Amino acid sequence: MSVTLPIRELLGRAPVIPVLTVTDLATAVPLARALVAGGLPVLEVTLRSAAALAAIAAMRAAVPEAIVGAGTVVDSAQLAAALAAGSQFIVSPGYSAALCAEGARLGATMLPGVMTPTELMAALGAGLDTLKFFPAAQAGGVAMLRAMAAPFPGVRFCPTGGVDVTSAPDYLALPNVLCVGMSSLATPALLAAADYAAITALARRAAALGRVRAPA
């Protein structure tokens, strides 16, 4: 396993983290290269396909300038497999005390998801103050994150779920948001057409949405 950065420093590398579902292993390396060329070096590969773990390993081997993590990690078996594949950070859709404890034991950089103040307090109780806000749009979006800022001033978020280039600037303007997760940068149509130039163009647009922030 190779963990390169603390979570806040990692999330401060770019305003957008592409959230990727790789179904064809042949697309993994050119996809990673296209996104990095567009200014987005932090990539989340979701464990939603049979090719995901191999895609992570291939990206790590061929695109060393990328920081590649595993998303949709929901149990200890997936956590172990993701780390064995070379994942440099771990993203989960919700907060699991057991999963986060196992991640800490293994030295993994964890980004668990929360949706409510109750879940947030549970994460804080475990020493976690940097969290994915998911599903962002359905959970109240910018208004919810703004409301959470006063009672939880030390917490920072990566909102993911329903975030696109239109809504991202509103999230990025919030002081408690470090970056956003976005799944619309590598559509199935673009991947099927092998249109990596278009993916790079979309990545450049996303990278320009907000300034890179220093860790808070």
C-alpha cells in the first residue's frame, strides 16, 4: 500500500475529484492520463465493476502523477482488496465505525460519507473531521452544508452526488468545502468513443471551477 498524503492535503490538490466507474480495463490508463492532463490528478475509481481493482492497479503503474483511490468501499474485504490493488485513499458512501477502525489499523487514508448531523457526530467521535457529504444534492446541498458550518466549524467536506459544473462553484465557495466529487467527466459515450481529448477538455473546465485551497 502507498499512502502519499493526509486527507486534507489530498483533497486540496484540485477543486474536483473525478468519480469514475471503469467497466473496460482498456480504458483505465488513457482515462487517467486524460484527466491528469486536464489538471485533475486525484481520481476515485468506484468498486462498482469487475474491472475496478485492476483499473486502480493499472492507473497506479502507468500514471505515477495520478493519486488513485477506491470509492464505494463498504466492508473490510473491499478495503483490503482496494489497498492490495494500490489505492492511495479510500472513500465510502456512509460512515461505518468498524470500517474506519479497520482503515486506521491498516494505515489507510479514509474519506467516509455522512449525510446528517448525527452521522457527522459519530465520525467526529472517532476522530474524523474530513468527510464526504453524500448524496449532496439529495441531502440538502449548499444550504445543508452552510447550516452545518456553525455547529461543526472544524469539519471540512467533499460534496459528491448530483454535483456538476453548474452547481460546483456554489459548493466550492463555501469555507467548509475543500473540493467536490463529480461523476460527469468521463461519460460512457465518451469512453465508448475513446474521445480522451474531450475528457481532457472537460477536466480542464472542471479544474478551473475553483482555486486550489490550502489545507484548513
